[in-house]
Amino acid sequence: MLRRAALALTVLLAACGDGDLEECRALATAERDTVDRLIAESEANLLRGYALEPVEGTDGRFRLCAGGDGPLSLCAERGGKGETRPVAINPITERLKLANLRQRREALNELAERELAQCEVLHGRRR
């Protein structure tokens, strides 16, 4: 784990070498931010009692499509509204997932704070 953190810090420092302070900060906190989003999603799932899953498909709009050498036809357009549908969850599994995410967030927070301090050292003096 420590070796992995040191490697991540080295990669971050190399990436921050030529970038600006805000870019460095964003890189330093990206994984922690992702885990924060997953924690919020898991907490919402437990409160609702179900998850929300994105629905792929059409949004009810059609357009004219050329069929190669053939005539024009109507084609359904995908995307658009960002609709979701409810999906059953196992509350026990969801609670375990949430506990693991919270534990992971603690470790990521320590790493992110160290990386943010390095960003300040590398880029803070230039301001």
C-alpha cells in the first residue's frame, strides 16, 4: 500500500511539473472525489431502498436517415434526457460497500492532502 502511494505521488508530481496549480490540485483529488460521489450514491440508494440505473435507448425523437443507396427513412435518436429506472438493491451488500468506500476515502484523503501540499510547493510560489 505504501509503495503504491509513493508511486502515485511520483506520477502526480511528474504530471504537475509543467501544469498549473489548479490542474495539480484536480489531479491530487480526482480519486478521492470519485469515491465521494460513490459514497453519496450509496447513501442515497440506502435511503431510497433502491438504486437508479441509467436507461439507454431512444428519447422519442426521430430524424431522417439516409440508407446508403436506398431511400430516406426515419431513425430513432439515442440519448437526450438522461432517464433512469429503479433497480432493487441488497441493503446488506450496499451497507458493506458503503463501509468499504468510507474506509477507502480515509486512506485517499491522507494521500490527497500530501499531494495537495506538494502542489503548493511546486506551484504556489509562482503566484
